Amino acid sequence: MSAPAAQAAQSVAGDPAAQTAREADLALLRRFEPVVRYTRGEQFLPIAIDGYLRESSLWRQSPEEEAEQLVPEGELTATRLAEPRRADFGTVHFLKFIEPLNIAELAAYTVQHGLGKKDPNDVFQAGGGRLARVGYGSRFVAALFSIGLLARGRVPGDTAAAAAEAYQRMIAEDPRHIYYGRVVRQDGWIALQYWFFYAFNNWRSGFFGVNDHEADWEMIYLYLSQAPDGTLNPHWAAYASHDFSGDDLRRRWDDPEIEKVGEHPVIYAGAGSHSSYYERGEYLAELELPFLSPLVRLVDDLEAFGRRLAREHLSPGQRESGSSFNIFRIPFVDYARGDGHSVGPGAERPWSEPVLLDESQAWALEYRGLWGLYAHDPIAGENAPAGPVYNQDGTMRRSWYDPLGWAGLDKVPPPEQDQARIAEQLELIAARRAELEQSIESKGRELTGLGLEAQAMIGEAHLAKLHAAHQEKITALSRELNRLRAELAGDLALAEALQRHAAESQAGRLGSPRAHIHRATHPAPAADLRLNRVAQFWAAISIGLVMVGFVALVIFARSFLLFGLVGLLSVLIFVEASFRRQLASLVDSLTIALAIVATAVLVFQFFWPIVVAAVILAGGYIMWENLHELGH
């Protein structure tokens, strides 16, 4: 433990007031601690870090060098993890949790767990395939990603089996399910942060997801405020979901999307990924590959432009429901069904006493390395995460140093401060209006003077240049005055809106709980999950058939390659539309497309006759209109 951390721990232990404050924070965390519901087949639940550290070794990977073991397995503790370690730029410190099983061990593990009687909560059924829910472009990119896995440094599937065995040993020795909590007071808000530690993320090997990696830290925030009588009231929740941040993560406490057991919010954890969701269901997640980033940005920008054009004609619900799917991202399903084990108040497995993440927890504050294997993954998906305080590169997480900004709450005052903050803004607007009015009066006098001078110059030939200069000044000053008057009108409207908002807030009318959400994440609709087995089978083989068909055309019919590709794609599109019951739409689209093509061909073939006819008709129409006007 570093000297500052040790001093902090001793200070807390020896200070009754500090100890009382810690106990109050722990009680507050317990009051609102969440219920986490998992999907059947989830093998890893939240545990304490102690057993994991005992099973792990600490390593250092310096640039251009072999990895070096610093602390062997069985000797690593939280205290040793927190020891300061200087290193060169580019050095990565990481833990190694387990070694992969060999073929014999993996076979024994498979037989043992395949033949044994299983708890229903431990059996996962994938259901509708992810590829059947997306189009050809996404399937093709997903195929490239699967091929790319062969060339990536990654945690192999047999590591997940070894991790499951190690987890069972740890949970047998220490059956506690705990979370690591933190209480932050910022700008009138009291933020409760709940961290959950998992020994392994087996999203890919267990649930057909993106990645596997050793260790997993997941988190949610709850935001409270204190009423004048001292009562603490919850107002917002923000669930971490992969690497996202901002308004869309946040839900107001009265939002029906937040399920609660008493005062305890319910989390639906993604199977294997442990990502947090408000609603049970299956979520279509997307992975962005670095080399496709320009195309991803282009499609996102075009979609955002389209949404901006239509935004004023859409209701808030329609705005939220707009698809965020991008064909250049790889689709994966995050299963958060909530039909498996559950941990928390009223659940089958209650929380044990939480650990408060404060200055006394040196392992969290001092260790900036990875909490599992550094797999040298070029897209970092299979590298282990860092701890609750730091990112993988050792910089501090925004969720740690800026709990309000991370969830977009830094622009929202606590309800108890609403009236005072509104009064402050009205004063600022009033001061700004006074300045604008003064500036408008001054510039208006100047404009009037310039106008009089310009009018006086008319008829004075020798003042032509000066008159032209005056006209330019008058034009510029008129534009400036128009801008200032528009700004003043906007401030007047804004002041009226703030006054109405103050009245609504004072009356307890908070408005829509979802007004801040730009693009909500919802589980796939039930209709999307009811794809038949033939459609799922087709989605699984369609891209492979295209590739095999292309090779066959190259080998056996190269001279007809273009026609063959058109025919092959036409058949695939027809079959796809049949499975999705969209043949009528396909026929309509083809009819429109053929009409457009036919029109284009006619225009190309008869371009000049069409131009001549159009000019003659336009000329005749103009003459008729003018003669008709002359007759009246």
C-alpha cells in the first residue's frame, strides 16, 4: 500500500467522525442496492476480488520484450497489487487468471458438464439467430470478422472452461456475492455508484457474442438529492452499457422502464457480457472495426441528417424508436432475458456486506493495469479491462471523476435547486436584455444618422464614392441590428419559457421522463424473434453461398461473370424476401426501379427530340399566358 493510501486508511480508522460517515454511506448504498437478474446459462456472478487475486499472477509487458512475471499465483493480494511500480512508456501491467485447458482436460470438462444433471438456470438456448435479424451487408461484415478471429491474439474458448472451473472453486471457498460501492457528492447531487466484479466475460464462447476476456467490471449509478427536511430522494438511474455514455444511459426514477423492487432498481444483465439493461429481452449490439470507421461515420452522419430533417414531424416516441443500425458494424445479440439466477434484495442470492470504495481501498486507486490477460488484441476487445477507477490505457474513467457528466446530468440541477437556478438564469437574461436594448438603441441612432447623411448626398455628384461607402455601412449595420433584435426577441421568449417552467416545477409537474433521450436502447420486438428455423438456417448460410457461388462462376463461367452475379444476387434477394414475407414490397420496389430505368433509357435514346419538344411546349405556353393577360 502506498504511503498516502496507508495514511488515509489509518486516518479513517482513528477518526470516529470519518467512521460514522463511512457507515452512513454504506447504509445508503444498502438502502438502494440493485437486484441483478441474469440469463439462463450465465456461469459467472459477482464475487469479491480476494479469491480472484489468489488465483492470479501479476505480469509486466514492456515494449519489444517478453512478458515478465512480478508476483506468482498464490501470492498476490490486494495489498501487493497496490504497490507502486514504475515502468517505461508503453508498458502494460496485467493479471493472468488461468491457463487454458489442454485437449484431455477440455474433453473431460465437456463430458462432465454435458452428461450431468443441470439446473434449468444453467442451460442457455440461443433462440432466433442474430444474422436472421439483419441484412446482407451486415452478414458479410460479420463473416469477415469471424475469419479475422483466426488471425487475432485472443483468449481461446478453452480458457472459458478453465475460468468456469476456477470460479466454482472460488465460490465454494467464499460464497459471498458482493458489490463495491462509492458515494459521491457533486453540485447538490448524491451519486451512488455500484461496481460488480466478474471473474470472466464469456460472451463469445458462451453466448455467440463479440469477445471473451478475463475479469469484468460493470457499474450503475443512482442519483439522489436531499430535501429541506433532510429526506434523501432518488431521481435518476444510469446503467453502464458497454462503452457508452451520455443522456441515453439515464432514466428518471418515475420512468416505467425502470423496474423496481421497493427502492431497489432491477438490472437485466447481458449473458456473458454482463452489460446492464433496464428491460428484459434480447438486444442487437454492434461492434465497430477500426478499418471500417470512416464508412461507419458516413452512414451515421447520413442517418443523423435524415433524422434532423424529420425530427420536427416526429413524436418523442418515434424519435426514440429510430433504428440506429449501421450495416458497417458487426451485429451481435446481447441476451438479457432475466430468466436465470438473480442476486439482490428479495432474490434467491442476497448481497453480502458491500465494500466501500474510498481512500482506504488502495488496490483500486493505485493499480492502473489490466485485471486479466493482456491478449495483444488489435481491437482491444479480448484484452482484460482495468479496474473501477481507470481505463485500459491507465487514464482515469470519466464515470469516476465526473459522475454527473458521464450520464449527461451535469446540466440538470437537483429539484430542490430548480427555483433558485431558474431565478439566476432569469437575472442573467434580464442583464443580457438590458445590454441588447442599449446596443440596439445606440446602433439605431447610428443607422438613422447614416441614412440622413446618405439621403443628403443624393444630387451631389462629387459625393458618389462617399455615398456608396455609406450604403455599404447602412447595409451592414441593418443586418447587425436585425441580428440583435432577433436575439432580444429570443431572450424574451426564453424568459417566458423559464417562467412557465418554474411554475410547472413548483407545482410538481416534471414533464416527460423521456424528453432527454435521443435514441433509446430497447430489446428486439417479439415479432422479430419469431423467425422460423428455415429463415435462420438461410441467414446462416447465405453469405457462404454467395462466396461459393462467386468462386464457381469464376471457375466455370468466367465469360458470364457479370450476368451470373446479377442472377445469383437476384435469387438470394428473392429467397430473402420470401422468408421475411416481403414479396409484395419487393415487387413494388422492382416495378418502380424498372420504371425509372425505362425512363432513363428513353431519355438517353431520344434526348434531343425531348429537349426540342419541351422548349416548343414551354414557348407556346408562355405566349398563350401573355396573350391571355393582354386580352384582359
